[in-house]
Amino acid sequence: MHRLLAALAALPVLAAVPPSLRLGNSVNPVHYAVELTVTPGQPTFSGRVDMDIDIAEPQEVIWLNAVGLSVSKASIGSQPATVVPGNEQVVGFTTGASLKPGRTTLRVTYTGRVSKNSSAGIFQLDEDNRWYVYSQFEPTDARRAFPCFDEPGIKTPWDISLRVPRQMMALANSPQTSEADGGSGMKLVKFATTRPLPSYLVAIGVGPFEAVDLGKAGRKSTPLRIIVPYGKKAEAQYAAQAIPQLLTRLEDYFGIPYPYAKLDSLVMPISNFAMENVGLITYGESLLLSKPERDTINRRRGCAVVAAHEMAHQWFGDLVTTSWWDDIWLNEAFATWMESKIVSQWKPDWRLDAEDVDDRLGAMRIDSLVSARRIRQPIAGDDDIANAFDGITYQKGAAVIRMFENSVGSEVFRRGVQQYLKDNSDRGATSAQFLAAISKAAGRDVGPAFSTFLDQAGVPVLSVDLKCDEGRQPAVALTQKRYLPTGSPGGDARTWQIPVCIRYDVDGKTVSQCDMLSDPRSTMTLKEARACPAWIMANAGGNGYYRAVYSPQVLDKLSNASQLTLPEKLTLLGDLGPLVASGDTPVSGALLQAQRSATAPQRDIVEAAIGIAALAQPAYLEPDVLPNSRLYILSVFGQRALELGWVPSKGETEDNRLLRQELVPFVARGARVATLLEGARRLARAWLKDHAAVDPGMTQPVLSVAAIDNDGSYFDALVKALDNEKDSRTRRAILSALGSFNNPELANAGMELLLAGKYDARESFGPLLFGPLAYRETRGLPFEFVQNNLDALLSKLPREVGGDFAGDLPEVGRGFCDATSRNEVEAFFKDKVQTYTGGPRRLAGVLESIDICIAQHDRIAPNLIAFLRTFKM
């Protein structure tokens, strides 16, 4: 018996069970030294990592994260180690004996794959027959580059060395310290030890780059460079102006000098994404570069906003990281909120507060679904990690931050942010620590109220009524509930602690008053009102993350108030569509408001009216009413669209240029105006011969609208143009056009291009597969295409946790609004999405949206049809 027990005790069965999600804290890294041998253009790389680790308790196996790595040699301390098979994400190492507590070194020599069709881990891109290598490790792809403890809260110093071809530039997070001969035409480049970093913020770059030296900026005279692909230095002019301006403003806000030794902005010839790697931020090419003569207003603004976002992360997200992925919202929401604040200081005439309203309204549309995730969503697996990088994290999180900043005061909030950074520098932190810092600065605990927005999904909606009883101080009666559109499966028994700010009129002047609404019903006495105010705005400044439903009398007065700010006007208009969906506003009233707003002088108001006018063409609209719908759009917007036309006028304002990009294609598509359609086709034909024939800002709208009712010769010409085009922004415009044909045969031909293997899925997948959803004639085709070509399509798509394109496939059901199609989508995807990272939640959202559309048809269609049939120009 004793022998049997001894034998069982010696078996490493339990110790060899790999962890499923997190590695645990019984072994912790304290330092990494990584040496990678990388040759751009080659399919593999080799590496060695020396990892100093602390063992807290006896271990039979040390588990590390690793994906796709082939280990050739390993040791722990002075003892050789063998590999213990784990799972798809984990590998173990053992010496065959129990490892005692204490510090030791784990060394692993290995090889890995350099991807050409994915941006996960170490990947490479080709531009002009030159290969460039980059890295993208967020969220969980550092494990594709080296075995490591690949969790966001584990921060250690790193020493990076790169062995690369002698003629190429090598880059990492910190400054280069030495360069030596590496043999066989290679050189060994070493970089300074970093401050403590989590694995996902480590970064490398290798290639025939060129450097644009921006000199030094900031409180520590930080060296700044833009690193570009060969021959692209002249295209960095605008970014070179913006980056130093943004750096100094960020330092001023945070009260902390830029925390790292250098800041390189590394350009990738790939679609729009950027990553806040410490000291080596990566940007998709069109975000940072443009030929000056082909630059556009939107491109320059996007450049500044994205750069501000990624640079803000160097403090908030890098210097202080999240302890675990459930708090990634804090990093991303903060940087989203900060990008607007910092760029507005530099360019106040851009009116980014209007963009903030649009972002908030967009987040609310997502958050209106019961299937929407919380801001601070518990992380139970890879699906939750993948879903965490969405509009709820970024835009809802930013809107909630903005609301509470407004509640406590901007300077108080800033002091709390600065304290949070000082307290947690070089460590991981949590939402609780952030809220504690804000609460300390504010002198009151904001955590409970803030958490009602973090820890439950959904949008509050406030019913607002003005009470002006004789002999009593004027007051506002408020009732809160959860916003739910008709057809939603959710219940409204949910409340928030809402910092409500109301603005109202007092003898021709405006007064703001804020209070915390904690109960389902409450009353705010208007302290400075001596008589009944002429109007009240229940979302002062458009800063509150809630919708407002006004009594008819209050709404009538508010709609005519001349003192509303632009964000307040946009908030009022932006709430109309959702309130139609919930039954709180008739669709006819909303469409009449769009008509009144369409002639406004402000571009943003007209664009908001365009958003409301989309109610005239819902997916459920009966075909015989479509001519009436087109007549409405033509009547309301046609004259202005025709006056603007496709071609900018000399000396016109930036607002007119930006409005043209939105209004003209909307009217051309929505009203099928022959003059505009033919104008787009004529310009597209000219553009195919000479790109200078079309204003750069109008290229994408012109090419896409020209596809409407067009033929195969135009499709073929676009494919030919795509094959010869190198500029990434222009390629996106062509791909968007290829996905914009309302001819079913040509829409299918566009989707077939995904299977040819000729085009990078990272730039072609979205426009080619989902573009046909925009048209009644083609909206069912993407689902049919996926049904018929699933295996072939999956073989072409990136499939990593941080970018599993398969998780987006259920979105092909978005075009449906009938029960039969809804059931077909569910039956096809319900089992398959279990293997698509992030797919189950995507499918749930699509099915819920179809159910809501069906219900909207039953409730709204009669009123809409009656309005459209009686509408006259």
C-alpha cells in the first residue's frame, strides 16, 4: 500500500495539466532578454529568450504562453529542460525534478512563423517589392514571437536584440545601444533595457526604412522620428507638424514628462490600424502619410486624432497598464476621450465636440441591444478578449468618462488622473484604483455612480417634464428607465446613478444645474429660475450618456431655442431616430424635423438630418413605397446636393467640402438622382485615366456611387485599377466601389474576389463582403455567398484571437428583416460560431437586430407609409 501511494505521488499527472486562460502567480518573470533573428521576406524567424523568473512555490512544470513556436532547446538554471505539451496557447517546461522556490533563469531556443496574411505576432508586408517586418502583440499574440507570460498586468524590463540583414534598419521600444557584425551578411543590433512592460507592448520593426527626424520636443527633449517605408519621407509632412504639437500638450495635461527615452512613429503599408507600443507606435500608412497634393481634410484630421490617441496611451495604458483584460476599457476609453480633448486644444476650429456627440450616439446604438456587452465585462475566455475591443469599450467608455469629468469639473478630474498615474507608474492597475483617485480629487466617492455605467449594459432614457406650478419654484420632473427599442427582448427594470446636467433660460441668459439622479423618479428644483423658463435642455452640453424624452410642450419650446450649443442641437436631433424605434416619437415627426434641419447653415446639423432621413428607407419598406421615399429625400436634400455637386469650388470652406462628401452621395443613392449618378460615372471614367480628375476627398464617394446601375466594363476597369494601385488609401476607395454594385451579378463578382487569393483580406474583406448589404437588390447575397463558400473563405481569413475575421461573418445577416431569413441565419451559424473567436456575441447581436426590425415593421411601417404617400415637395 505504501509503495502504491509513493508511486502515485511521483506521477506528474496533476502538475502537467495546463492552465486554461491565466498562468497563475506561482511563477513570475522579473526580466526578459530576447534575441530574434529576422530576415524580411523569409517565412520564419529564430529566437532565444532568457527569462529570469521567481518561483514562489515548488513546481514540477513551468507553464508559458506560446503559439506556433518550435522549441529546439531549453534549460532551467543549469539543467536541461524538456517540453511538456500543453494546449493551443500554452507550453510547459520541466527538468524532470521538482523546482524549488527562488530565482532562476529559463532559456528557450526556438523558431517561429512570420505571417504574410495576418497582422498577429511577427508579420511582414511587401511594398514595391521590398519586405518589411513588424509586430502586433495586443491582445495575446506576443506568444507568437517568444514564450512568455502573456498577460497585461505582468510588467518587467526587457532587453531586445535583433539580428537582421546588414543593410536594413532595426527598431525596438528603446534606443539602440550597439551594432556589431552578426556574420553571414547580418548585424546584431542591441537596444537599451526598457522600463517595465507587459509583453503586448513590446515591439520590433525591420526593413529598408527611412527616418524623418523631427528633432527633440517636450520637457525632456525627447527625440522624435517618423520611420517610413523606402521613398516615402516626403509624405510625412503633416504628421511631422502634428506629433510635436500633440506631445507637448499631452505632457501639460498629465503633468508628467513623456515617460520613455524616444518616440518613433513606425509606418506600415497596410490598412487603418494603429498600436500604442511603448516608444515605437505603429500606424497604418494612410493614417500618417499622404502625398501633399493628394491630401484631404479628413485624412489630416484623422492623422491628428489617431496620433493623439496612441500618444496618450504612452502615459495612460503604457506607463500604467490594465491588470487584466476586463479593464482594457479604461485604457482605450481614456485615450479615445483624450484624443478629442488634446486635438481640440491644437485645432479648436475643427469642432471635435460635435464628433464626440456622434461617437456617443453610435455607442448608444450598439448599447441598445440586450446582447451588448458591459464596459467592464468579465473575461471568461478568448471570446471575451476579442469582444473587448469594440464601440462599447472605446466610444461608450469615452462618453461615460466625459460625463463624469463634466460632473466633478475638468480640473478636479485632471488632478485625479495625474494622481492615478503617479501612484501606479510601471504597474498594472484596475478601475477601482482609477475611481479612487478621481474620488479623492473630487472630495466625494464617484465610484458607485460610475460603476452603474461600467457594470451593466444599456442606455438610460429620461422622461423630462417642466413643472411651473403657481406659487412654487419651477422644477423638472425626471423619470429614468432603460432604453429599449420596440421588439427588444429586454426588460427595463434597471436604474443608474446619473449625473444629470440641465441648462435652462433665465431672463434671456442660460444657467446650468447638475444633480445626481439615483432613483427611478426624481425632481430637480431650478434654483435660479424666478419664473417658468422659456426652455430647458436636459443634457447640457450634450455630455450625458442618456437619452431624453420631453413632454410635447417642452420639446416644442426647446426646438425653437436659439441659445443651444452645437453639441446640444446634435444631441436633440440624434435622439430622434432611437426614440422613433422605442415608440416615444412618431416617425412622421422625426422626418419633418429632418426637413427643417436640412437647410441649417452648420454642416453638422445637416449631417444629423441625413441620419434622421435614413428612417425613410428602412429595410422593411414596402417596394411600392420606395418611389415616395426617394421623393422625400430629393425634396428635402436635393437642391443643396445639386448645388454642391461632385466638384469643389475654388476657395470654398472646409465645411462645404466635408458636407459634399456626405450629402451628395446620400442623395445620389437615396433618391437615385439621374444627374448625380451620371456625374459620378463621368468623373469615375475620367479618374480611371487620370486620378487628378477627381478631388482626393471625393474619390471614394465618386467611385462608389458610379457603381450604382453600372455594368461589367466599369467593374473590370476597377479591378484593373486595383491591380495597378499601390497607395493604400486609394486601394480602399477602389475596393469600396467594387463592393457597391447593386447589380446582383456584379455584387457576386466582387465577393468572388475574396476567394482568388489575390488581395489581402485585411483590406478587402469588409468592403467586398459587406458592401452589398447596403442595397435592396443585393442585401441577401452576402449570406448566400458565405453559405456556398464557407470553407474556401475561412481558408483566406486571418484567424487570431485579436483578429479572427470569422467572428464577423454573422454580420452578413444584417440585411434581413423577416422571420424566415432570421431563422436561416441562426441555423447556419449557431454551431459554427462556437469556433469563431468573438462570434457568439456577434451572432446574438445580428439575430436581435433582425427581431427588432421585424417588430419595427409592424409598429412603424403604417405611420411611415402614410407619411411618405402624402408627402409633397
